[in-house]
Amino acid sequence: MGAEEPLSRMPQMRLDELLEELQARIDAARGTRDRVHSLLEAVVSVGRELDLTQVLRRIVEAAALLVDAQYGALGVIGPDGRTLSRFITVGLSDEEVARIGPPPEGHGLLGEIIRRPEPLRIGEIHSHPSSYGFPAHHPPMRTFLGVPIRVRDEVFGNLYLTDKRGGLDFDAEDEGVITTLSVAAGVAIDNARLYESSQRQQRWLAANAEITRSLLSGSSRLDVLELIARRAQDITGARLADVSVPVPGSDDLVVELAIGGEGEMRQGLVVPVEGTLSGAAYTQGTPVTTADLPKDDRYDAGPRRFDGLGPAAAVPLGTGAEGTRGVLLLARAEGEPVFTDGELDPLLAFAGQAAVALELAERRRDAEQLALLEDRDRIARDLHDLAIQRLFATGMTLQSAARLVEHAGAAERVSRAVADLDETIKIIRSTIFGLRSRAEDTGPSLRARVARAVGEAAGTLGHPPRLSMEGLLDTDVPPTVADHVVAALTELLSNAARHAHATRVEVSLQATPSEVVLAVKDNGRGIPEGGRRSGLRNLEERARSVGGGLDIGAPPEGGTQIVWRAPLNATL
């Protein structure tokens, strides 16, 4: 009996082994089925989204879940094909990401897949020749799996997975699953990009239609430019949008309009053509881009107002027979995607609307100037034919009547009235001369030059200054003094735009029998103690050179009032 018992247990043991092997194969088949099911769910989940940012995040989350990785990331390769322009992570909190610092650019082990776009599986990260460690505050990582993502035979980016849970290494099956997911991810990314492109095209078309309506409705030049800048900012996701126009008689540009990204600080800035992004677009007549505007050594000239900004694009406004009329600059926040060729093409066409707005505004201004000149001729003719003759006849009548007045006091009053009428006739004749003067014959009058300077300042100030003029400015003010008046006015308006940050500016010009007085008043922040006063010294020296002076005051309601004056009877 004892010998038969072990013999009877042997078939039982063999049966148990077979059952265990069968159970293992069933578990493996079930695991394979579950993994295939999870992969299918991941593919469906990734393909369901149309927003590109959400698609990329879904891809990373699905990849980490499929291979049970603790950390995952997706790096988008930039236009240069060597570095990463975006880096999306899974498994790290926002606080951990902030402590680590700037995202990786694609060097070291991450750059290995960029240089050789094929799957890479490593058991110990530090043992790979391309690995040179982690930055400070980065969590330790051991195992690694990287797979490229292709979109239409082009490498779009790479999937990076680290630290398989349980301390296990990534195996060939993990690599196969992620490779399969990367194919589906490429299709989903392509669909999202096509959808994003079509949506962006619709927004450009809608913006073009809105600008066309604004142009045809007679909106002002500045209003149309602001509309163009705002729509371009919204569609491209830019943080800053500004429009620069050339400064007549110089090689500089001036920022006429700026919105977003501390636009108030940029508005009115003078930007050199050489060594700036806007200047490059202006001289080349083609769009110019940079991946990081503050750090780009090619564009380090001019005042720096780009803190917190990154990728930027400058687009010329008009490049036809009329030449470039200005530049539209768009800058995204630091860390945002760079501007692609697909974005620049519709942006360049959109910028043509800005050129049309500028040209239409110039033609409208010419038409208004022509109508103004014609109106001046009519007024001058009416003053000469009607007012002066009637005043002259009234004066003759009073002179005749004065001889009949016996009372000495009354006769004196009549004589004074006749003298006043003669002076009034002189003033009217001076006004007629000023109205009929032409720039091509006698040069621009002082009134016209002051009005033009005030009108041009509206772009840099962001609002039109209030202007009042009084007296015989075009006849009693000598040409040399008139030149000083215009130069002083330009300097005062420039100071108000750059330093005062005023929302209201008032300009007053008056010619008295003895002097010409220019006053510029604003409601800005005033002149700070210890601030730069070189501009004020220049104004004072200019006034003294013609025997005048400069007065600086602070109105009770706040702001600054500067009065520049010069005598009219001084020997120059």
C-alpha cells in the first residue's frame, strides 16, 4: 500500500502543473485582451478631441496609463528640427514643475530620439552615454521608454515615459503598445491641426469682413488700426500687438499703437530700424520671426519692453508700389509656441488690410484738406467782398459824422471807433492772407504747421490734443520764431506722450502785439523730483536764444503746464 501511494500522487501532481500552466495562459490571454482593450480605448479617447492642446495631453495620459509609467511627457519639436518648442508633462504637480525651472530644450537623452527618430528603451537612465543627469529639484528616474510621433511622414514630437511602477523595466510589449499608440496619436494630431487651421481661417475671414465694414463706414485711421491689432492679437494668441510707422525724415519707427503686454509703456517709443524685429520687417518687406524676442541677439537695439515675452513675429503693412507703410508686431508669452509658416501666410494677407486702412486714411485726409482749402478760399472771398467793404463804408460814415459832432468827448469816441474799425480791417486782411496762403508758394503757415504737429501727436498720445490758436500768428510771428515755436511744441508733445502718461492734453498758441505764447497743459503724473530734465533745458535754451523764457507750473487739478514764450520785436 505504501508503495502505491506515491505512484497515485504523481498523476495528480502532473495534473496540477498542467492546470497551473493553463491558468497562466488564460491569465496571459486575458491580460493581452485587457491591454488591447485599453489600447483601443486610448485610441478612441485621443481621437475624440479636436483641440490640439487637449489632444497632446490626452496622448501623454493614455501612454502613461497603458504601460503603467509613473511619469510621462510629450515634447513637440520646434521649427529648427533640433530643439523642443513645447513640453507637456504628466505625473508632476505644478509646484514640482515650477521648482524644476524652464522646460527642457531637447538636449541629452531627450535629444537622442530627436537625432535618431526611433524607439529607445533603457533600464538605467544614467548608464546611457547621452544622459548627463537631472536639474535641481527633479525627481529621480531610472527606467526610460521613448517613441517618436510622426504626422504625415514628419516627426512631430516624441513620447517620453519613465519609471514603470513596481520597479519593473519596460519590455518589448510596452514598446509595441506605445508605438501603436503613437501611430494613432499622429492621426489625431493631424486632424486637430486641420481643424485648428480651418477655425483660424474662418476667424481671419470674419476679421477681414469686420475691418472692411469699418473702413467703408468712415472710421478714423487710429480706430481701424486698433481693430486690426486687436483681431490679430486674439486670433494668434499674442500677448502684445503694436503698430509702428516710419518717422518722416529719419531712419526710425515710432510705435503709434500698442495693446496688451504693457502696451501703454510701449506706445510712443521710437524704434530704430537697424537691430530691431520691426525694423527688419520694415526694410525687408517680408515677415520676420524669432523664437525668443528678449534673448535674440539680432534684435537687441532700441528700448527694451519685452519682459515676459517669447516668440514674436513682425509683418510689414503693405509692400507694393507705395512701399511699406508700417509694421505689425505680435509677441506671445514666454514658453508659448513659435509662429509657424501656416500662421504667417494668413497674417500677411491680413496685414494688407492695415495697409489699405493707412492708404485710405491718407486719401481721406487729402480730400478733407482739399475741401478745407476750398472752404478757406470761399471764406476769404466773402470776408473781402462783404465784411471789409461794409466795415470800410461804416468807417467812412463815422468819419463824416465826426465833423458834425460838436461835443468834444463824443467826437473823440467816434474817432476811436474809426481807429478800431481800421484795426479790425487790418486783422481781417491778415486773416484773409493766412487763409489764401499756399504751402507751395509761401511755405506752410504757422497755424498749419501747429495743426499738423498736434494732429500727428494724436497717434503717439493715443488721443487727439485740444488746440486753440489766437492772434495774427501767420503775419506777426517772424519765420525764425515760428520755427522755434513748432520745434518747442513737438518737444512738449513728445514729452507728454513718453513721460506724462496723460489722458488729456491741451495746446494753446497766442500772438499778442508784443510776444507769442505757447502753452501745453496735461493731466499726467507731473515732473518727478530728480527726474531727467534735459528736454526742459533744451526748451529753455531755445526760448532764451530768441529772447524769451520758459515757465513750468502745476495746475491745481494735477498734471503739468509748461508755457514757452518769445518776443515779436526782438532783434534776431
